[in-house]
Amino acid sequence: MAFLILRNGNYSIQYSVGKRSKRKSLRTKSKQVAKEMLRQFKSSEYQGLGSPLPTKTHISEVVGAYVRKMRATKTERSVKSDIQHLRAIFGECCEELEYSQYRIGARYDKRPVKEGRQPVQVIEKLCFEAITTQDIADFITGMVD
């Protein structure tokens, strides 16, 4: 049995595992969104699947799996372009985003920065849930300036 509770303006799901009561924050203030997440939670619990609730999966795992999927389905040129964009956003957060040739990586790192510009900062967070809108705004501002 699972149900919604409101704590400090955020909704949570309270459920029991055996005799123990557990609580998982949904990280939302919207009752409608919380009800949908509760419905998904109950459905996955009934089917014996994993929890659909937000987790703290490392960015490196997600980006690495995405790059491997791209390599299996896209052309090499398209994959290189997408990897370049991911590297600009997250840096070399996983093995799949590391430079394959030292010479290319060294040349890329030694590019001069235009006058009056700061070097672009990558988003250095461990999981997607830790990225805030301010981090994204700072990244975009750094790209536009």
C-alpha cells in the first residue's frame, strides 16, 4: 500500500516493505504530477518492476550508455558531432567521451581563447538531479558571450 503525503510543500510517497515504512520524495510541488508518479509507482510495484521514481544515476553511466547506443545506430560522422557536443557540456565525464588520439586532445586544449572571453566551463555534477537551472543558465551564458 502506497499513498501521498505533503511534507514542506513537496509531495512524497510513503509505502511499506515488510513491516518497515519507507518514504521517497517525489521532488514536486504539483499534486497532479505526484498522483501520476504514485500511479506509476503502484503499477511497477504490482508488476514487480524496478522503481520508476527519480534516482541518482551518475551522469557518466547515462552518457556512456547513450554514446554506445549512438555508435550502434548512427553514422560515424553524426556520432562524432554528437560526442563533441556532449564533451562540451559535460567534459570527459566517461570513457566514451575521452579523446581517442592524444594529438587531437592536446590541440583542442591549446586553442586560444578570444580576447575578453572566459574559457567555457563544463557542468561538473555527478548526477542529473544535482544540475540546477542556474548551472544550465551559466553554461548557456558562457557559450553565448
